[in-house]
Amino acid sequence: MNHISRAVLILLSWVLASCVASPQDAGDQATTITIEPKQTQLNSVEQLIKPIAIDTLYDLLVGDVALGRNQFDIALDNYSRQARLTTDHEVIALAYRIAEHVRNQSVLMEMALLWVEQAPNDPEAHRAALAAYLTQGNVQAALIHGSWLYQNHDDLDSLLLVMTADFDSPAQIDLLINSVKILPFSEKKYPYINLLTAVLEQKHGRLEQSEFDLREFLDIVPDDQRGLLLLSQLLHQQNRSAESIQLLSDALERHPTNRKLRLQYARFLTTNTPSEAITQFEILRTYNPKDQEVNFLLGLTQLSGGNVKAAEDLFKQASAEPSLRSDAQYHLGTISEKNGDLVAAMSHYTQVRFGRNYIAAASRSSALLAQHKSMSQAQKYLQRMRLTQPSQAVTLFQIESNLLLKAQSPSQALVVLSAGLDDFPNDPQLLYARSMVAEQQDNFELAEQDLRAILAKDQNNATVLNALGYTMILHTERYEEAFELITKAYQLEPKDPSIIDSMGWALFKLGKTEQALDYLKQAFEIMPDPEIAAHLGEVHWVLDNRQAASTVWQQGLQSAPGHKGIINTMLRLRPEMIEQ
């Protein structure tokens, strides 16, 4: 650490010790941006401060104050400027972390490369460069730094991180596979090329090649935990569960205290032999009763087996772990709701702040408020949620809209979605949702407008093409235009039963009844939906297949008694069936 860093640490230790950051996204924990000072023998403040230019000290002061106030753009501007001027490692590192936090990719990349340039043997600098390149999708460049980390610091995890990145195309994966195969690994480390290529082959969907590479790797390194876990996952992915479980069982005989192997073993057992899975989770708990990941997974297993009380106790324990709290609280909420304790359910649901269950929890909370309090309170709750979780605002607008639709208030739902589009113009989810509500209110003009707005940016969206074509049939006589839209959707998604149904219905409207029948039969076979039943029955009726029409309609009504589409069709064509 040079004079600048040490002086700043002395003068501004209160900032550098605890720089506060705000949440990155909905669901993320509050982030603390800090830089850990190295242990240094300091002689005197005067000696340390002398070499520092006043402009440098001022910029760092402003940057630190800005961090304390969560003014990250100002902080980043000041720190990045001084990083360029001073090339101080600590200043560069902090500038990098701030850029990472605010997702400023250009500064992130610049700081990462400057860090590597100034500290070429610092593994943290190479990890920073690796991460920066991955954010840009440049996996080839990231590979260089991952390879360096593995060669020089045995950091295989960083190299594997490159393998598990998101890829734009299979061609990109192939390019990386070829690059991996020529990495300048030592003889000792060379077998790990097979492990790396196996990860890539799995991402490519070439499961047989991935398995071949893994088995070659394990022939040389039979007890490598990563290889064993990946092979068991690969076998499980191919529905070869028995082989996967046997592989892990054999590995555990050699390594009975390996947590990761036993945890994967327990998880795979939950599908077919939950009682044995519970035994394995309990073994893991003997190693560490406060292993909250184990407690959470055991809780899920107990819950699926109907042991609600045991599951509840385990979820309460798992809530102590911040990364598991939201998911655990969600399940505690569902348990409380099923037990009729709606106050407790609400309390649990409101503690779900992020994760896969966040939206479900918000939906349940608002539904409970609407049901047991008032719609007004439910809406106010969702409005508050939009303010505190802005990254989830679009979905929260949809939840509010759905709540109003269930309450038979489509006009209010339309108002809510329109307000959402005022905040998020041209958002495809909101546009699609509003188009569906508008169609229900016979406002085809608005529905068409919204659907075409989506297609203007995503012309090959099969769902939207089908929706526009089908609603056009329902509300206009522009059958030829509708058929063109649906045909394009069908070419994109030929196995989608809703699109196949639309094809049949469009052909029927065009007078091509026999062709229509083929499509509708196919759609009903794939998905015996009552809407499809209404269409198929009508086509049978027009073709004078009266018994077939009656049978299809009755099938539809068995799955959805009182379905309006079927009832209305029968009233038009054969009212006596309704009387019966």
C-alpha cells in the first residue's frame, strides 16, 4: 500500500471501515462496499500526508462522503479519476467495486484492466478482470484470467465460473471448448481440461459427450468432488436416477463426511425415497445442527410428506440464514394460511423480500388483504411494494390488475395497467396484459394497438402473433389477415395447442371446414381445453357429425362445468342439449 492509501485510511477510516450501500435489486441484501486495509507500520501522520497532492486528497474525501450518502455516481467519478491519476491499487479496487455495484460496465472494465496492469500478480485483480469480461459476454478474454488463476493459484472455481457463464449461441460454446483444449496446463493439471469441457458439453446439450469427458476425468482423479457431483447431476438429468444415486452412494463409502456429496445424495433421494432422504438430511444435521441449508431442504421434504409441524420448526431455524430467510418465510406463510392463522400468514409473507417466492408472497398477501380487509387496502399494499421494490414494479402492477379482475372489476384493472405503462412505456408484459383485459371489454382497437406495439420490437413472438390473430377473428371479419398472423405463429411454434386451435378456428372462419377439423382434433388431443372443445364441437356440428359434437361438448363441460364458451355454442346450435 502506498502513501495515498495509508494516509486516506488514517484520515478517513470512519468511511473506509463502513461504506454503506443501498440494495442493488429487489430481493438483494443491502450491500456494503468496503476495502480492507493491509496491516502497515505507520510512523507519523505528517510523514504520510506530505506526498499527497491536495487535489487527490480532496477527490478522495468527496468520494468517501458521497459513499456515506449513497451517492454512488459522484463517488465513482471521484474514485475512478484518482485511480487513473495515482494508479493506487486500493483506490482502483474501490473504484472497481463501486462500478460493479452501480453496474457501470465501461468503468468496471477500465478499472479491472488497470488493476491487472498495476498488479499483474494479484489474484484479486485477475478475478476482477474475469468478472468484468463475463459481464460483457467476452468469455474468451475471461478464460485467459481464469486459466492464469488456476495455473498460479489453483483457483479452479474461477475457471469453472467461465464455463458456467451465459452463452449467446452453440457456436460460442464450441469456440470455448476448442480454446480450453489448448490451454497450457501442466501435466498435473491437464486432466482438468476434461472436467472443463464436460461442463461446456453439458451446456451445449451434448450429454453423451459430457458424460464421456467426465468419466475420463474421474478415471484419473476418481475422488474429485466436482467431477462426482457433475456426473451425478448429468445422470439425474438423463433420468438415470438409480445410476446417479449409486454413484453418490459409492463415493460416500469412501468419503462419509463429505457434506456436498451427501447433500446431493439426499436431494436426489427426495423424489423416490423421501424417507431415506430424511435419514441422510438427519446425518448431515449431526455434523452441524445449524446448517440452515440442510434444515431448509429437510423442511421441504417433511412438508411434502405431510409432516407440517416438523417442517414449520425447520423453516423457523432456516430463517436465521439471510440467504434462506425469504424462502423459509414464504413456506411458513403457506403453513399459517392453511392453518387459518391469517395474521401470522401476512406477517410471514411480508418478510419475503427477494427470491423465487417473492411474487407469490406479494400475490398471496394482497389476496388476503382483499379477501379479509378491503380491496383498497390490498391496492395500497401493492403500491407501497412498488415503491420499496422498484425492480418488481411491473409484476406488481400485474398482480394488482389480476386482483381486480378476480373481483370482477375489469375497468379498474385496465386503469392500473395503463398507469403501469405510464411508468414503463412499451413494457411488453404490461402491454400484453392490457391487451387481454381490453379484449375482454370488447375494446379490440386498444388490444390491437398494444399487441402491435409488442410486435414492433419482437416480430417473431409467437404468443403475441397468435393472440392478435385470434382476437382479430373474434372481433372483426379480417379473417385473411388473422390467418396470416396465426400461420406465422404456427411456423414458429407448431406444437403449441393454443396456436393449433387458432389455426383450426381461422380455417373454419375462412370456410375450410375439413382442414379446420384436422387442426382442432390435433389441438384437443394435446390439450383437452374447454375452449378448444367449443370450437371442435361446432366444426363437427357443421359437418353434420352431431353425435361427435355432443360428445366433445360434454367432455369439455365435465372438465369445466358451466363453461361460457361451450354453453353459448350449444345455445346457438342445439339449445335442447342445455335443457337436458
